[in-house]
Amino acid sequence: MSGETTVRVLIADDEPLARQRLEDLLRPIPGAVLVGTAADGDEAVDAIRRLRPDVVFLDVQMPGKTGVEVVRAVGPERMPVTIFVTAYDRFALQAFELAAVDYLLKPYDDERFEQAFERARKMVELAEVGRLTDRLAALLGGRAPASSDGDAESSATPFPAPSAGWLERIAVEMRGQVRVVPVEEIEYVTASGPYAELHTAERGFVIRERMQALEERLDPARFLRIHRSVIVRLDRIDTLLRGGGGDYAVRLKSGVKLRVSRTRVEELEKRMGVAPR
């Protein structure tokens, strides 16, 4: 695992043994620093505000406030990178809707913990270069970049916007560098925790932008949201697959298969030129 970035971690769980297990798993990880623990929801809110950790392992069911209520109390936009810990699988979907980067379903093994932590570390690394990435994305997207003190530069002259104002390039942080990915190369986009992951024929790229925000900046003539967590480039679709029980999927020319929500099938068929049934 990477040891390049120091990650300040808070553990919030009302079970002492659960807290201890997380501490034991964190201890040998290079760069992981435990800054505090919390035994209930109110302590968790206070610790997040006071300690400002990079990552929080947040138990879903705690006295005082549940993990979901902790997120709402702090504010999703002010939460650190969040990994929910839960014994109840039905909380997983709600966890992702509240911008958790991952969740651990008790009982979890060491490998699953490491996967979740490394995913969180990746998000922290993205956040560290966020200002550079945001400024470059603003220039490439035709928006005036924010000034270093956080206010818009009223005298700034943005780069010319792409035709019709849609994105033509996206800035992606990679190992301390910024790579520019042409939108033309994107085959589809998936949700990656609170962020979006661009998929090209070459590889995937996680960017610090939510699916909804990215969807609004992509040309709707070329891209379509076919599922809550999937945006597809229409000219990359090869086949619409109709399964039993009303299930739908698309197969791309690359062979990738993507699920289609039932509520989005009609619009997809219309965009593909499929005659109404």
C-alpha cells in the first residue's frame, strides 16, 4: 500500500471491541495516524469539528446520534472522507447517498478493511491537490478560476468556452500531476463514493466531482444517465439487452456491460432510435 500521504483518522463506534479492531488494523499502515475516537454520535460530531480528520470510520448505529445523523449535523459538504461501518446491509445504499466513500459490513476481514482505507486515502490525495485541479478544470471548462483567497477574480478573463458550453476536456489528478482527459475518449462514467470515475479504453480516472454536477457539464447529445450511478456515451453503445423480469442493460463496443434503470429505459430507447412498443 502507498505510504506517500499522511492520513489523519477518527474512529467513531460505540463498541469498545470494534474501536480496538479498527485501531489494530490502522496501526501497521504507513501514513495512517489515529487522531481520536468517539463512543457515540454526539462525541463524533464534536470530534469531527474539533480535530478535522481526513478520514472517519463512522458506525451507523450509535447512541446519541446515528451515523446518518452525524453526517447531517456536521453537513455532508464539511464531512471528512467517510467510511461507514455497519452490521446491517440495508444501510449501505443510504451510506453512499450521504457521500460515504465506502462502507464496512461487520464482520469484515483485513483485506476488505485495507481496500476501504486505500480508497479513502486516494480521495484524501485528490483533495490535497484540489485547488490546482479545480483551477485547471475551470480554465479548461471556460469558467473563471477562483482566486487563492477563495473569492472569484472579477478581473479574470476565462479561456474561451467549448462550443455550446459543454466540456471538451477534464483535468484529472494523478500522483501529484494533472492529466487532461479529452471527453471524446470517455466511454462511460460511474459513481466512486462521492466522486465520479471516468472510464476510457485505457483506464479509469477518479475526479473530485459529483455525478450530478458532471452530468450537467457533459453534452446531453452525446451522454445519457442510464442509472443513478452510470452515465454512458451513446455512440459507444453496441447492444441494448432486455432480460427477464424487466431488467435492462447495455453492452458497449468494448464489451463492457452496464445496467440500465427501468425509469431510464424509455429515454434510452428513444435516443437509440428504438421504435415504441
